[in-house]
Amino acid sequence: MQNANTGRAEHLITVNGEQRRVSLRPADTLLYTLRDELGLTGAKPGCENGDCGACTVLVNDVPMKSCLLLTMEFVDQDPPRSVETVEGLDGAEVQRQFLQHWAFQCGYCTSGFLMLVEGLRRQRPEANRDELVDWLRSNICRCTSYAELIHAVEGVLERERGAAPASDHPTPVPPTR
Amino acid sequence: MIPMDFSYWRTETAEEAVAVYQQLADDGQHPVYYAGGTEVVTRARLGALTPGAVIDVKAIPEARRLGRDGGCWHVGAALSLADLIHDGAWPLLARVAERVADHTTRSHITLGGNLAGTIAYREAALPFWLADADVATVGPHGRRTARFRDRFDGTLALDPGELVVSLSVPDGVRQQPSYAQKATRLDYVDYPLVTIAALRGAEGQVHVALSGLKPEPFRSAALDAALIGSGSSADRAGRAARHLPATLVEDLHGTADYRRFVAQTVLADALTALEGP
């Protein structure tokens, strides 16, 4: 059994493959440890109620909402539970497809969607349209870029399956401004 | 951000978790068991729940059990709804679970948390309520296995500090014809107007359990009995609907009258699916 008493203490956590020392309260959520202790601000606070998905990260390749997780669930573990944030993607195919398909507008939700879709690519590269839409329902884009998001996800999955991206949805023309 | 402080305990056996709970409760710490966190974290953030300690039970091996043994399918209470959907061994449970919350959040929500939590809908309880399922718990008075339906009447009757460890369902039940439907109003991912789970028993009779109508799940022997007899699915659903609760939830998702209409519709849908029109 392990326990941590109330109050702030130092613990070890592994994020993006790197072990880091963090100071935290047992009541701290992973979202705020990532942002305030580790400077990884890609995970965004949105609803903080598990509804919007802007804080999505990967835990052992599974998308999870960091606002719903206590950081204590991830510290001092051997082997460590792998946490990946958008900062760990570093030019991944999913990011290229989002750019190519203009799958964002204001961008606030984008890092959460990127982690969700990266999880889909790793777990279910054979996903069909219905399945990918079911995954996408986990996150909210207030700018409603959903059509572009679906095109980007299809591009990611087609690349993953080794097929040339379908040409039935032409790349949108960027805005002129 | 959670405004209050609490201590965190990661336990490795059910007995250890219960002993820690007892000690902390005796010390006035108001402990809560912690699994998926969707309820504890969101309610603590709002100050609606103020635990002095959270006891993480996700690492308890028997609460992560999944598989067949002795003619039953056993499922640990600390497994996520996503785990149960992926496993797919009980199609009715998988169909009900895959409409709870959203895809990502189903990787958080655990079976035990859905059954024993305070959030009203508890849709994962519906299949177990219909089946000859057993629920295994560990509490201050030791281990206990009981028929789920003997301990669940919309809420799971647990003693203070009693922890749900696992559930089991006879293999034959999992193969019985079943039906599930969730009706929502505002969006696909939403709380239910009505969720129905229906199971056709070995004797051919359809049994149903419903969520969304009352503050807790509902089922009724009189309603099940009214589903038997002559007439079309719609006729029998109409007769059965007279046995719905007199007072139904009325909120922004739907009026009580609308919920009654939708409930009657999904009852007819279930009968049609399991018996034909």
C-alpha cells in the first residue's frame, strides 16, 4: 500500500518518456500538474468536467481526460504509467493531417483532438466512419470544425493503413488573410 | 482544480482497502473509495463532495478480474466500461455500456463506480438487474456474495465501507436474446430520456429495466407481466406503460409526459426486436 498525506510533497512522474520531479497535493489533477508544474500547457482547461476533451492526453496509448485524473495515480510507479501530451507528438502524421485539412479554427480544442486521434491511430487504425465519429464525440470544437476534423482523421487512418489519402474531399483553400 | 485537500491511499487488496476505510472513518476523515474518478473529481471540484481521504481501489487484482470460471462470467468492479465493451462477452452489457458518456470517458468510468456511485442513471446496473447475477463485496463484516437483484432496488444497498469487488453472470444468461436502446433529446452523447435493457428469459418472457424515468433505475414485476399476452407490440407496450411510475423526472431533457411517451415507444421497440411485431 502507498499513501500520501494532505499537503504538498515531491513525487516522480514520467511524461513524454521523461522522468520528472513534481511538487503536488494529493488533490491535484493531472491537468494542472502538467500545466503548472511541468509547463506542458498543451493540455487545456475547458469544462473541467470531462465533457469537452480539451485536456485529453494519452495514458498507455489510451486517450484520457486529464481533468478527471488525480496526478497521484501516476507518480512513483514501477513500471511508470506512460503519460503523453501534445508536446510529445513533435511533428507526427496526425499534426500534418490536421494542418493539411485545416481541422481547426481558434485552436483551443486542437491539442485534445490531436491526442484523441493519435490514440485512435494507435489502437484502431482499421476504424470505419461510424467508429471514428464515435471517438470524435468525446471532444467538442466550439468553432464546429467537425467536417474538416473527419477528413483529417480519415487522412491519418489511410496513411496508417498504407493507402494513399482519398481524394474525394479536396483540401480546403486557406483563408486569404 | 480541486479546492480542498485530502489524503490519497493506493491499496492492493480489498481487505486492505476496507481496513483503511474503517481506520480513516474512525478518525473522522470521511473517506471515499476511488476508481474512475469521474464522480469524485467532478463533485469535489464543485465542493459537492468533501472527502478527507480517497482510497484508490483500481489496483486490486480481484477487482480487475475478467473471464469465465465455473459456468459463470466474472467481471471485476474496477474494470472500465471500455474494458467490458472491448471484451464483448456479454452483448447486452456491451450495448448498454457503449451509450454511457462518451468514448474517452468510458475508459475512466468503472463498473463498480457506475453501480455504486451517486450519479443517478447507473445504466450498467440494468443488465445485472435483469440477469441471475451475483455481486461480491468486502465490508467491515467480511466477504459477502448475494444476488444482485436482492441488493439493488435502483440503488445498491451497501453498508458504510463496503466495497463492490466483482460481479458474475451465468454463461447461459449472456446468450439469451436481449435488446438495449438509449433515447436522448439534446445530443447523441447525453443523459438519457429513457434507457431500456430487455432480456428474453428461457421461458420466453421479456423482462425490462429502465433508466432515466426516475432519479434511479426502475423495474417492476407488474410491468413485466403486462408485456405478456395477446396483441401487437404496441398494444402490449401501452398496457405495460400503465405500470410506469406515477411520477417521472421532469427536466430540460423532457417533460414527464414526454418521457412516458418515449418509454412506451422503447417498450414496443424492445418487444418487436425480441418477439417480432
